[in-house]
Amino acid sequence: MSVSACPFAHGGATRSVEDYSLMDPAVQDDPFAFYEVLQEERPVYRMPETGFYVITRYEDVKAVVMNP
């Protein structure tokens, strides 16, 4: 898939974070635009498919690691 296939690439973030999945191959091919949206809208994101948490801000990651 090309970089432009990512639904968030090139300013395509017009829908909610819930409308997309980190399990989507198009997002996996170029996840950085989606990560940027997560940082802005949902810095701590729980993946509905797995229940895993994705933490996108350095200070938040540091807090989690320092306070298990």
C-alpha cells in the first residue's frame, strides 16, 4: 500500500479516532499520521480489538514506566 492509502495522510483526518484501527493494513503501512492524531485527540488510547493501551506522549510514557 502506498503512503497515501493511510486515511490520516495528507490532512485526511476528518473522522473520529474510533473510525480507524491500528490493525488496518493501510494504517500499519504508514502509522505516523495516525499517531499524530492520537497525540492530539487521545494520548492514551485503548485499542478496542486487543485491549492494549497505546501511549503516545513522552511524558505519559515516562510516568507509566516510573510508576508501575
